Amino acid sequence: MMISTSFLFSFTTFFLLIFSSSHGLYTQNIIQETCKKSAESSPNINYKFCVASLESDNRSRSANLHKLGLISMDLLRHNMTSTRREIKKLLRNKKLENFVKGCLKDCLELYSDAIPTLKEVKREYKEKNYRDANVKVSSIMEAPTTCEDGFQEKQGTISPLTNNNNNVFQLAALTLSIINMNMHLQ
Ligand SMILES: *[C@@H]1O[C@H](CO)[C@@H](O)[C@H](O)[C@H]1NC(C)=O
Ligand SMILES: *[C@@H]1O[C@H](CO)[C@@H](O)[C@H](O)[C@H]1NC(C)=O
């Protein structure tokens, strides 16, 4: 009796271990697989950036490809809203050079337009309307590049938003890539 109970116990433990590790393996694979495909299909996506970004959200542990797209949109939204907050903070500086002030105001407008657009993208994506979602994310990708380019128009100006713009650009590129993968599976 003693023996069979402990046998049963270890037998169950054994299966639980197998199940949980294969489950973990599977979900780790979907992140890695998605990032590998994204990095291969787009020069704008860095594999390590992709894995680190998706893994930073604990929901991706049990996600499928469609869910990963929603996670990537949430990461993008956080990044865009914090960039917008950063721009507003920078604009409070009274000693700003006029040129830089103008650039920051343009950036604020670009991000203020892009944030509600992402809301529409999320809705369309949920409705599996991948074509419209694709077009809108592509337009969102122009916000960080146009913002960053503005600062380059006057020599010697250093953009205070390079890091933010790079992150937003890459997350938008990743979102676009995941939308396209879903579209091709349709
Ligand atoms: C923006 O995205 C990058 C890459 O995922 C991340 O490292 C950073 O913490 C994010 N910032 C915010 C404020 O969400
Ligand atoms: C994910 O993390 C949040 C807090 O960061 C926590 O509230 C939630 O329970 C976690 N979910 C899972 C599935 O681990």
C-alpha cells in the first residue's frame, strides 16, 4: 500500500512535470518562432528586441499568434503614451531653443494622432480585418520617423527623443509583422 501510493505520487508528479515543461517549451517556441520570422521578413526588427519585448508581458506565456499581436499593440501603446508624456515634459522647459520647441510640437501632434489610430488598429485586428489594420500601423510607423527627422533639419541639433522613437518604431514594425502573419494564415 505504502509503495503503491508513493509510486502513484511520483507517477503523477512525473506527468505534471512533463506536461508543464512541454507547455513552457511550446509557448517559448511561439515567441522565438514569431520573432525569428519577423526578423527575417523585416530589416526593422531585431530578434533580441522582439523576444525581450514580448517576454516582458507575462500574458505571452500562454499566447497564440493572434494574442501575441494584441500584446505587441499594448506594448506599442505604452511606449507611445510615455513618449507623448516625455514630449510634454520637455516642452515645459522655458529655455528651449525655438527650433527644438517647434520640432517637439510637431512630434506631440504626430503622437497625439497616432495613439487613437492604434485604438482603431486593435479593433480591426480583433475583427480579423488585417488589411485595414496593416495600412494604419504603417501610418503609425511614420510618427517616430517624421518626429526624428525633424531634428535633423538643423545641423548640430540633437534629438532628445531618439531612444523613444527607436522603440516605438520597432514595436510598430513588430506589430505590423504579426498582423501580416495572421493575414497570411487566413
Ligand atoms: C518601450 O519599449 C521598449 C522595448 O520593448 C522597452 O524596453 C521600454 O521599457 C518601453 N517603455 C515604456 C515606457 O513602455
Ligand atoms: C501577470 O502579472 C500581473 C502583475 O504584473 C499579475 O497581476 C498577474 O496575475 C500575472 N498573470 C499571470 C498569468 O502570471
